[in-house]
Amino acid sequence: MWSTEEASSLDHSSLLEGVSTNTVKVSLGGLIRVSTNTLKVYLRAWLGAVDVAAAVVKASGDVFFHSSTLPFPPPSLSQSPLFLTAEFAGRLSNAISQLLMHMENGLKSADPRDCTGYTGWAGIALLYLHLHGVFGEPSFLQKALDYVGHSLTCPTRRRDVTFLCGDAGPLAVAAVVYHRVQRAQESDECLSRLLQLHQSVVMGSGASGLPDELLYGRMGYLYALTFINQQFGHDKIPIQYIQQICEAVLISGEGQSQRFRCQDQSPLMYEWYQEQYVGPAHGLAGIYYFLMQPGYVAGDERVHRLVRPSVDHVCRLRFPTGNYPPCIGDNRDLLVHWCHGAPGIIYMLLQAYKVFGVGQYLEEALQCGEVVWHRGLLKKGYGLCHGAAGNAYAFLALYKLTHDPKHLYRACMVCPDEYDPITVLDVKSMCHFVSTGMAGTIYFLADLLQPLKSKFPAFESKATKGQRRVCPFGMGAFTLSGKNRTGGGGGEKLNTAGARVKIELVSRGAVSPSLQTCPTPHYIQQEEEGKHYGGGMEVQASAAGSGHHQCRACSGMVAGRSECICTHSEAKTFGGWPGVKKGSEEATSLQEKHQGQTDILQKTRELCKDIRDKIVDLYKAGMGYRTIGKQLERALKMGRGWVFQHDNDPKHTARATKEWLRKKHLKADAAAPAEAPAASFTADQIEDFKEAFGLFDRVGDSMVGYNQVADIMRALGQNPQNKEVAVILGKPSPEDMANKRLAFADFLPMLEKADKLVKGTLDDYVEGLRVFDKEGNGTVMGAELRIVLGTLGEKMSEAEIDSLLIGQEDENGSINYEAFVKHVLSVLQHSQPQEGDAPPSNRPETSSAKTLMDIGTRRIFNEDHDMFRESVRRFWTEEVVPYHKEWEKAGMVSRELWQKAGEQGLLGILTPEEHGGIGGDLLSAAVMWEEQMYSNCSGPGFALHSEICMPYISNYGSKEQIDRFIPQMAAGTCIGAIAMTEPGAGSDLQGVRTYAKKDGDDWILNGNKVFITNGCMADMVIVVTVTNREAKTAAHGISLFLVEKGMPGFQAGKKLEKIGLMAQDTAELFFEDVRLPASALLGQVNKGFYYLMNELPQERLLIADMAIASSEFMFEETRNYVTQRKAFGKTIAHLQTVQHKLAELKTEICVGRSFLDNCLQLHSEKRLDSQTASMAKYWASDLQNSVATRCLQLHGGWGYMWEYPIAKAFVDSRIQPIYGGTNEIMKELIARSIVSQK
């Protein structure tokens, strides 16, 4: 379904043709027949048609529409449903021309010795060769010829023989270019040199020779051969050459799978530089993609036996978000680009769908598309490997298979600013790179002009004619195109005399719901009408129009022996049937039916009148595209009102969506029975029950069979006996149990009756899960159980589900549900609260979670904090991590980052709303600073700005000061700092020498401060200064002033060079006769020391919590490293000394986390004293440094390299025991409180 932005732009944008209702209408005698699957695709493209399109006849799974209400031709007459407009194509062409000019300028400074396709001249030649193919412009071919000459003058002459990074690329591109300009001898010479590399590629061994991956390995050379065959238009390179390479790759993969002992899960396994990468560039997805190409592996049986289980293993690596890890064992869900993450996995999944015919692969590819749309655009430039252009190719791949215009639209949206990329591309950096720079972007923009022919450069293979689909049961194959094709079972020929015929693949077993909503039917040319059975699948052919007749009166097409709905004043017969006279009783009956259908049409129009607004509301409320699409399809098929249900994905069941549905859910058609809520159930429970009810709806009519009622009740936890269910249903006959169906409105009162029964036994609970046992072996897949627990009845959060499933899944991800039920009952039995106790939290602690940084853990937080944490984590991942290294070089972060944080409400979280903040609680603020440590980005001084500086102004400032500074600080346009430390006064605030002298109504400030965080960027500084030198103690003579940048006499010194916190600006400040107005005084004069004492506990708690969060990050970073780093033939995680170190680290960190969480809870309740805050600061920061030392030691020499995150975390941690009061001072304060107690 379209997003809000997509839907709105479809109405007004000139991007796509065919949207207007003025499109030529195709009439087949008044009615048009289209399949529901095809209809779904078209309705997604033309939302404007929804409010007038209405179902009037249903037959054989097809829907009939009045041609007058259908503003687009059916697919049988228009096989290209979507075209780019001439205006948009012209803008693309202009953009390409301008980008080429900028690229050529940049190439003047390119490395003349780099011949590769990845970063050198061969890549530029490949670009111009592609442009020549798109535009047919001879000058482009001449340019390609020129750059080919550059690339052949300086070959790599290394063992890199791949298309992108070795000699194979320049040779392959040169062979094609010479062939295009008809220089056959030179072309053949390049081909000969290319094939000379073949034997060394085949014989290279994994450890000492070539790897198997794409950029530097065998698959990179294989693509060079594939590229030749694609460009020459025939098998220039014999298929045996390709098969020999694939054979070597298979042997290597089987050997590495045995070495890693993962044969049962993945018969093939590959690594590159001691990492088992997942993405297509260096890892599994790219290798499997090529192994699934038709004919590349000799024997379909080996593809099914070796490749398919390995593809399934990759699918099991998917994160709950739908994204994929960069390598096996890496639990960080950070990267979304072609090299690492969902965009590159899409190609493997689509190829698996084409080859094996399993709809789940297509479903997962579409889910990857949603990940790319939400997280993968405009995040890291416009390049191919790591940028938005490469990610957009994923949408083109989806579009080529599904022909769903949504994906083409999304690909076009990569070009922002009204599709003018010139205004946003950085033309100065890496302009000559095909992989990450402008050349790759130009390549993509050209492919937008021919989306159905687009191919990701140096990777994607061209679809071949007669592509074989391997039977999922390993019993043969059938062909997707060709005139005379039979399946693997040797059945009879099929013939339709050239007519286009839809193929329906009907599995012998259960059909996945994803197959039922496949967005694109497959087509095949067949020779005679009939059926063919082969390979365990049924191929059913039905020609368009078969089983229909033409109405004699109106020439309309009518299904089967149905009556036509037309009325004719002059017709001697009615409905096209002889003997049905106008005015007769039979004709009257038919007219009444027609009138009823007209009423349905009118009601449907009325119900759909505001459909767009409701779709927008649903999207804003959080409902996913797939859910809305299913409801749209169901409503049109039923011809009645809308009944919204949640999707079975827990992510679509956010409380905002539930609240919207509860308040604004659409009423069903008047003919539908009203839903009377059961008095014993809450509105939330009823919504959940309705959602569970929908899971069992296999037909799409919002009803379930009588024989499913018991299963639904058991799944909802009611667990009645079968005989009790029979009584509730009114003791139906066996025939009724098999055939009768039940609506939710009738089911709800029955559920209320079941709720009043005595709860069932253990066996009844087991029966409730048995319905999900598809294999019949007493187990369910853990992934499916997660959906069940997160959807049915009272929904459970992911963290709650994780706590229940710990230790329950076997190595294959299966769970014995009988044992699981016993486990759950045991947990429930031991978690019953005692009378008078507060309800216990069932959120797991970090010690039992998968990682120490899991969202949904720690009992001090709730679901609101979890949602906020997801948003904050996304901010750090997308807006900070990619740019932090640049800021480290600059010594400070950019001001734009501060403004972005302000726009997202991440500054001033604790500041009340009436003062311009967001009014968040302390735990929300803790989420922000913890996520900063989890990202290992110490540069932004947000915590000091928001949780240290802003509270001083909010708590002690005047209304004028609050109104002036707080809104700007919350927006990120005014950056704050606090100046306490002086060259001669550090932790001892009573030794402050900076002095402010009264001068009339003003104050004159003199002195200097040092080690001031945010000092260079600060627009306002809170300065701690002495105002009464005659006070009996220094504590009685300190005041706070607000000093603004630009005041005469106030100057920030140069950035101080530190050993850590490289991106955090730290400066020395100088005040020389700075005249401050009376309004600059913060609070009361000589009360500053008391203000500091009131606020310092929060500062020290902040430092302590950041220390524990940093320790958690370092532990997870080290865990990932030791489980991948190999020594002595196995990972170092197998060494007992390493295991013991990890055990010590986790125990100490979890102890610290428990203490800090208690401190956070106390402070949120205003009960944290300064002594406890000092304990937390001293102990947590000492622990952080101890953890950093031990984690770096486990990294060995690599831990001392700055490129490794542990090195930066090690250096940054050293400041923690120093600032905020040294740990020696903390011990002094703690000891003083001990000895002073009576």
C-alpha cells in the first residue's frame, strides 16, 4: 500500500502516467473481468479509482466491474501498466547531463593508475557503455572506448581477478566496447586474456588463494563471464566455464560448512577475512544468488539440496525489524545498504522465489523493501554500495518481478527536491567512484528510464529465456516461457492457441498466507487447454473468458450460467436467455436482483468516499501498508463496509493504532449483524480477540468455521473442553461442524460463556498450540510462536516473549510446545503476587536478556520508554554514527546535529512543557544518554546541555531568563555550557577565584575557566563566580551568572587537545572586565553554592549511568569479537580463560546495572541523596575503566588500533573518574557521611 506521502503525490505529481481518470476505458460489453490478485496491483496504483470501483458480480475467484467505473485497462490488454512521464524522463536526462559534466571535471584529479571497475577507469567505461545502451548516443560509446584505453594500460597484475577489483573487469568491458565498435580482433584478444585467468580461479584454494565472494573472489570473476554473455547476446563464454567455477564454489562452501560444524543448518558456508558475511558484496547472499542462476550449477537436485537450505539459513538471521546483520554473530541492527543489510538480501530472496516457487521468499523480499523505504534512503550519500542509489535498485528489482508501481515510485523518490538530484549531490567527493560516488548515481538514474531492463551494475544477472523453476519437492522443473513446455512428471501438452493464460500453482500441502496475496500472477504460453501434474504441484490453466457467455441483449460477458444484470426496454428476451420475456415474473425477479446489486454499488461508493483520508489516518496511526492493503482488498471483494483488524505483525499493534481503531473504527454494512460488546471484556480485549479471530480466517470473508471455534478459544487461553464447545455452539451436527461458518459478532458471546467456565487442564493448553504444529511432530517454530504470543489475547512485548523463550528453542529454532506450556504455567505459578503487593514486572533484567543493550528489559522502564528508546537509537544510528569520524577530525560536532536533535525533541527532555521543553521524566532522559554510550559516540554534549545546564535555568531562573533561553536550548539553536573548573580550582568549588564585582546595577566579571565542555560552541555559559569575598566561608559568597557569546571581554580560547573525547569540544574561557546586566544573575546573589549542591547529584548520576552503559557496550563489542576471532583453529571464545573473563565482566556489569537502576528510580522519586550519587559515580566509573582494560586485552593487538571501537571506548572512559568531581573527592564525601552519622 502507498504511504501518506506516496498517496498524496500520486494525485498531483507528473511522475506517473495512467493515474488520471481520463485514461482510455476498455469495455467488454459493459463488464470487465480481472483476477483479484491483478486487481490488487492496479488498485494500489490508482487510489483515485477506489471511490468509484465496486464489485457487482463474484464468480470463480474473479471480480467483475462496470467498465464505466474502471479508469484503467485490464492486464490482458495492457501489459505495461506504468510508464514514466515525458516530463520526468526529461528531467532525469538533464540531471544525467549535468552530473556527467561534474564527473568529468572530477576525473581530472583521479588516480591515472587505477584501472579497476570499482574505483577506476574501467568503471567509467562501464558507465558510458551503459549510457550508450540507454540513449543510443554514439558519443557515449566513443567515451567508453577512450576510457577502455586508459584501463588497459595499467592492469593490476595481482591475484585480484574479479570484475570490480581486478583485471577481469577491464578486460570484459573492453571486449564489449570493442565488439560494439566492430573491432573484432581486439575484442577477441581481450576475451582470450580473460579466459586465461579461468584455470587459476577454479584451482585457487580458500585459505591461500581466492575467496569465494563477489568483490575479490571467484564470484567476481564469474560475473565477468556472465557480463560477456549478457552483452554479446549469446553464449560467447561456454556454460561449462561458468559451471566449473560454481562447482569449485560449492566444494569450498561444503568444506567450510563442515569446518564451522553447521552442515545441518547450512550445507554451504563462506567467509572472507575470518568473517561470515551475509550481504552480497562479501558474503552469502551474493554467492547464493549466482548459484541459483539457471544452468550455473549442473543438476537441479544439488541446487535444491545445497543452496536452498543455505538460503533458508540466511533468512533465519533476520532481525525482528526485518533487516539483516552484516555478518553472522553480529547483533547490531545498524546498516541498511546494498553491501550489508536488507537491500542486498532482496536479490537473493527474489531469485529463490523465481527458482523454488516458494511464496515466503517473495514475502520476505517485500518486507526487506519496507526496511529500505523506512531506513535506507538518503543516509550515506547517493552511491551504489553504501548509498541511496544502491538501495533504490532494490525497489527496481521488486518492481520488475511484481509490476507493483509502488516500488517504481519509491525508486524514483531517491531523487529529492522534486527529483532534481543536482541540488543535493556532493560533487566534490569521490566523484569518479562507480561504487560509492557520482558515476554509480548516474548509472542508476539512467536505469530509471528503463526500469524493466534495469540491473544492479557488476552484480545483477539478466533474466534468461526458458528459465527453469526447480520443483520444491525435487521432482523436476517446468519452464516460465516457451511454446511447448512440460513439467517434470511427463504429463500431456498444454495448448491455448497463443492466448495468454494464468498459471495457478496449488501446493499439495498447506498454502502460506503470503502465497494467497502474491501481488503478481505468473504467465506462461501453453499449447492446449487442460491440466498438467508434475513435481508434486498442480498446474491449472484457465483461458481468459473460458466458462463465460455473451449477453444477447447487451453483448456483456456473463460468468457461467449467471444472469446478466442489464435491463432493456426493447429486448424480447431478458438477460440473454431465451424464454425470459420482459415483464414476466422471472424477469421481475432478475430485475430485483439487479436492483439489489445496484444498491450494493451505491453503498460501496458511499462507504469508500472518504477512503483516502482514512488510509492516511491509519498510516499516521502506525498501521502497516500490508494490513491496509488486505483490508482494501477484502472490503472490495465483500462489497460491504470496512472492519479493520490488526496485522499479525506485533509491530503493527502499537498502542496509538489500537487507540485510533477503538475510537474511530468504521461501521460495518447495515446488513451485517451488529457487534454487541460482551460486558465482561474490555474494549482492548475485544480488539485483541477480533485480531485473533482474523488469524483463523482463511477465506477472507471475516468468518471462521465451526470446527475452528475450539482452537480459537484455546489460543485465547480459555481452554474449554470439546464437549463444552459443542454445547456453546448449540450441539451442531457433524455436517454443520464441517460446513457452517461463524462471524465475530456471534463468536464474542460464545467466548464470554467460555470465559465463565472452569479453566482447562494442561492438555487443553497444549491443544491450543497444536493448531500451529504444521509438521505434526510436537513442535512449533519459535518465530511463529513469537507471532502468536505477540498477537493473541493479551499481547506480550518482545522482551516478555524473550524471557519466556529463553532456553526453549533448539538449534533449528523449534520449540516443544508441551514443554513450553509447562514452563509458562510454572512461571505463572511462581509469579502470583501476594495480597497487598504491587503487581510484579515481567520485564527481563539485562542479565537474562540476549544482550546487555536489548530494548524492553529492566523493570524501571515501561513500553513508552521502549518506544522512545527505539526512536533515540535510530537517531544516534542514522544521524551521528556515520559522521562521527569526520567530527573527530574537526574536534567538534556540527551545529546542524544540534538542530536535528532539537527538532526531534531530544534536547531538554526534563524541562517542563510550560518552559519550552517536552516534560519528560528522568528515565526518558536516561534513555538518551545511555543510547549515546551504546553508539560509542562521545562527541555531542547533549547530556551536559540538557540535564545539567537547562535545569539550572528552569529551577532557579527568572521568567525572563526561562522565556529567553529554554525554548532556544530545547530547539538546539542555543548551546549551553557550565563553567566551574579553574586552573587553580578543580573539584574544590570553594577555591573559585573568578570574581564578579558590583558596579551600580551591573556586575564586572574577571577570571578564567578551563576544561569547559561545549566551550567553543556555547552560545550561553553558566559561570560559577565569587561575588562576596568577605563571606565567612566561600560557600556563602558564590553566585551563578548567564554569560552570552559576543559580550565584550568574553572570549573562548582554542580547543584543548585531549587524548580522548576527540569530537567533543573542550575549551578554556577568559573573562576580562565583562559587564553583565543585573538580569544575567541566575537566582539570588550568593546562593550559587547551594544551587550547585542541589544539582550535582543528578550530574554524578548521569556520569555513573553513562559509565555502566559504556561498560555494556564494550562487553557486547568484545563478545562479538571473541566469537568471530579465530586462533589455533577455533574461535577464541572457546578458550576457557576467555570464557571466564566474559563471565566476570558480565557479572560485574549486571551488579552495577542493578545498583544504577535503583539510583535512577530513587532520583525519579526525588529520594536520591548526594552520598548515594557519589557512590554510584565513583564505583561505576572505576568499573568502566576496569571493563575497558579487560575488553581491550581480549582484543589483543587489534584493540590498540584506533579503527576498532574498543580503542576509542578505552580512551574515552579514562575521563569518567575525573570530571564531575574526582573519585577521590567522591570517596571523601562518602566517608564524611559515614563518620558523621550517629
